Amino acid sequence: MTGILRALSATLVVTVGVVVPNASAQAVDDAVVQFGPPHPQPAPPLLHRLIPDEVTIHKGGTVLFVVNGGGHRVLIYPVSEHTTRADIEEDLCQGGVTVCNPANGTQNLRYLITDGKGDLIIDTETNVQQPFITYLPGQLEAAGGPLTLTGSTAAGAAGHTVRYRFEKTGRYLVICGTRVHSLNDWMFGFVNVVGTEAQ
């Protein structure tokens, strides 16, 4: 029995030793995220996606968000290290496009978005109180506002870009501040920042 436990222990140490360096090795100094798929764009809700929806960069590195299509706002908030997509999704509109759509007004409701520790990250209030998401506590970046960012077009016109430098390690939620995009269609992703310095 002791031999089996030692073998399992050795396997776990080796496995952990392999996983952690691989995660760091995938980190880059600077990343590019498409805020909305490039053209030709699919129909909603697939239109409202970040591609890729998760990147890992070195501390001090940047992410360039390339805005495609119309009506986007880029918001960034720190979240707990182990926050998953499911943690965020469970706090957004549930039921898919048949339930979560502008005709039903589900984007106008109040949503409390929490991270993996259960800490409040965003209180959307209602559409009357916040016509677009403007929750300030913890917010690191808010690009766009009453006038949305101009995205690239199918005709080839370039859109806005937003570059943000991440100076601290951790995990960050990047979400569209346009209520229909984030609350109905789940337009969000993550940036992981690891401790090695960007070159």
C-alpha cells in the first residue's frame, strides 16, 4: 500500500510540475483579442463573442481589443483567480435566444454578476438606472460610453481599437458594456496575467 501511495505521490508531483510551466510558457507579452468576430460575422448570439475568449500575458504586457461590428463597449474588472465562465454565465440571462432577446426586454433587468468567490463584480441595476453597464467599483477600464465604439465593417472600414496594459498579476473579466451583448448573449472573456515580466 505504501508503495502505491508513493507512486501516486510521485505522479502528482510530476503532473503538477508539468502543468504549471506549460501555463506560463503559453503566456505572451502582448495579445490581440477580437471584440466581436471578424467579418463576415455570424448572426447573434454568436456575433457577440470575444475571440479568443481567454488569453494569458506577462505582467506589464498589453491586450489590444480590436472592435468588430457595432455597438460595443469594453469593460475590465479584476476577479478571483479561479473564476470560470460558468461562474459568470450563471448570473446572466438564462434560457438562450428564445428567452434572452431584446423583444422580451431581458437585458433591461437587474443582474448581479459575481466571481468564483461569490464577490460582487458588477451590479447592472436596471436599464432605467444604467442604460449601458457603468458599474464603477473595481472597474479598471471603460472604453465606450453613451456613444458606443465604432467597429470594423463588412465593407472593410477599420474600427476602434482599445489597448490596455495589465500591471498586476491576476485574472480579469473583460465584458461588453452594452446590455444586450453581455446580459442576453454572454459577450465576455478573461485575461490572465502571470508574474514574469513582459520584455
